[in-house]
Amino acid sequence: MGLAVKYTWRNGTRNLRGLPLPRGPRGLPIVGNLFQIPQVTPWLVYQDWARKYGDVTYAEAMNQPIVIINTLSAATRFLEKGSNCCDRLQLPAFDMMKTDWNFPLMDYGQDWRTHRRLFHKFLGPNSVSRYTPIVEEECLFLLRRLLAQPTEFPEMTLYYFGSILMRTSYGFEDFEYNKGLIRIAEAGLRGVSAAVVPGRMLVNNFPVLRYVPDWFPGTGWKRVCNEVALISHLALNKPFDEAKSRYNAGTANNKYPNMCTDVLDALGPETDSKRAEEERIARNTVAQAYTAGSDTSVSLGIVLFGALAKYPKVQERAQAELEAIIGTDRLPTGGDIANLPYIQALVKELNRWYSVLPMSFPRRSRDDDELDGYFIPGGTLILVNAWAIMHDPEVFEDPHEFRPERYLKDGKLDNSVLDPEAAAFGFGRRICPGRYLSNTSFTLLAASLLAVFDFGPADGEDGKPKQVEVVMGSNMIANPRPFEIKIKPRSGMHAALIS
């Protein structure tokens, strides 16, 4: 509590009502809680802190105030009431990575609103159905690759979601070309994920370190930042410049709609004084579409394979629903999803059970604020423990069990149950605008996999089935640890559906 007293005293002129800071663990002089901030499974540590100190917990690292919110009610009250908590993190690592084009990392303001408005125009709920034929095609391609190489399901999942994003963003159909761009996006996201973990990159606590020579001991983080800066430049410019070149030459692929062609159609002539600014916004927005959602979708897609293999009764019930609704003589389409409540519930439960973004994406309070009688200083790092919210036993009975039926009532989706979208895609004005395409791609993937394949444990050396263990990673995006499963066609008839 010494830190809380110190911080309240230091900000006394701002905290005129004399409100206390939220409770939190005792820190050390100067460094505060720097060495208590977890680098591994922080969501579990923060959940434990919540049990000791309350749903809203306070910590401090090198004079940086941090507030961790562990319940949905507190997150909703604080993050959805206005623009105060919409600012990006002001991290030196982000500046070094040159990610200022990435609008989730922009400060809240007119430029952010302009980018988001353009993104929503092409990927909002009224537009995403334009891309359903692309999703259906990529589902078929994935099923064929999986039939040929079932052990490569993690890589196949990466290319499934990545190809959808490349095609909807730029119209690129070439699978091999897209693979390279997908890998670029994946590498960039890994670097950004590392930067936002409190305490992982020292430059975020000691900004002067950015000027230390690259050869100086202990500056491995600087190499990471420099590498991500190069990747960021490639991700922003390489696909857009290629798509623009094809557009100008009249060789762009217009078989299906894509964002890049649409935004280029809308730009003014090259001689227009506003053209450069319009193109900057277009370039940034389209790049955001293909980089932002790939890693979360891929990680959850891989988890889907593990969950189906681990819970055979869930698999059987989903397959029974498919056979009852669409039969066995065709693959599911986007138009079938609304008639598959159990599979929709399965996808919701997967989002809840695994929580691929367990700490949500950090943000910063712009001004001094108040939450539940506590003082929240301006400039506070706000962390939302999405994992704790989705595993709250007061909200979900047996929260660690994988039970899709918790989202059903009388055979229909039960809208009274907390939707994991509340935590999976963020809160308030920073909620992920790409969630509509993500939901379509993911639900059709689940239905298509279940229509053709059976999933089960891999055999051990003794010939007996091994236990399927789906273990969360520790980065901001909790990529699952590698695991093995067995994938085989349900029958020759089912395999023939994809031939």
C-alpha cells in the first residue's frame, strides 16, 4: 500500500476528492511491482490478485500506474462510457517498430475515427456477406489439403485464415504468393505481442535505452524492434503496391470483391491535392485488414482441432446436427450457419473456454478518472483480464469444462448467456471491427471440418490413445502449445465431398 499512498500524494492536486487508488500488491522502492508483474500466464496471477485485493487491482512499474480489471461489469462500466480509455499505449518499443500506421495502436482522435470508419465500411455487418464465396472456397481448399496432410493441421489453419484475409484485402489468389505475405504478418504480430507485456522490454520502462548502441550487452529487444520495423514496412507497402500496380495495369483479379480495389476505385485522381492523404488512409486500412485478425483466428482454429479430439461427445452431437439439417451429400455453406445452433454454440464456447486474447489489448486512460470509488490517474495502463471474465464461476457453471450446451435453451441459442464476444473482441470504441468476417470464417470452418472428418487422440508408442492436452501459451495472443491428434475422413462417401 506504500506505493498507493505515494502515488495519491504525488497526484493530490489532481485527485481533489481524495479518492484512494485501487488495492494491490506491495511493491519495492523505485521499481514498484516491476518484478511481480508476471511474464508467464499473467491472467492466472491477476485472477489471484483479484481474489486478494478486489476485482479492480492496482500495480505500478517504474512509476507507470497499471490497473487490472477482472470482471465484465467493471470493464463495461469503465471502458464503454466514453473516450477516456480509448488511447493507445505510448510505448517506445512501438515507436521503434514503426507501427504508427496500425490504427489499433493509434491515439483516439480524428485520424483513428477516419481509419475505423473506412474499415467498417468494407468489413462491417452489412458488407461481410460479400466475402462469403471466398470463405466457402477456402474451406474446400483446406479440407483437400487436410485430407492429403492431416498432421499439418496447424499450418493448414494458418493458410486458411491468411488466404481469406489476403483475398478479401487485396484480391490475391496465388496461394504461394499469399503464403509469403501471411508469414510477414505473423512475424510482425509476434513482435508487437512481445512489446505490450509489461516488463518484457526494458526500453518501455527506460526510454533512454533506445539510444544505446546495438552491440551493447542486454539489448536483444532492440534487435527485435528493428526486425519488426522492417516487417512493418513490408506488411504495409508490399501487397498494396502490388495490388495498385495490377489495378493501374488493368490486370487486377476482380472475380470476387476486395477492399483494395474498392478503395482505389473511390480515390480521387492523382492530381487531386487530397489524393496522397486519402491513399495513406486506404493503404493503412487495407493492411490492417490482413494483419490484425490473422493470429487470433489461427490460434483459436488450432484449438478447435484439439477440442474436437478431446471431447468426442461434442463432436458427435455437432455431426448429428449437420446430418439432420443439411444431410450427407454436400458441404455446409454460409447460408446454413443460421440453422446450426449447436455448432454456433460450439464456436461461442471455444471462444469462452480458451480465450485466445486472455488479457485483451492494453489501452491507456487519457485523463484522471474514477471507478467504483477509486482514483484512476491519467496515463494509467488498463489491462482487462478477459480470461478471468470468461472463467468466472459466478457467471459460468463449471467454467473450465468445455460445454457448448451452456449457450443453448430449448434447442436454440440462449441470448441470456454472456457472449464471449464481450471479451474476445475487446470493449467500447476499441472493439475489433473485423469480428464479423472472423465469425463467418470460423463458424464455417467448424461446420466444414465436422462434415468431413473425425477427430481423436493420436496413438502413443504403446498403441494406446494419448491424452489430448490443449495448453495455452504465455504471449498476449495465447498460441497453443503443439499437440498431436488423429484426423481421418468419416467415410469414403464423406471424403468424396471434397474430391
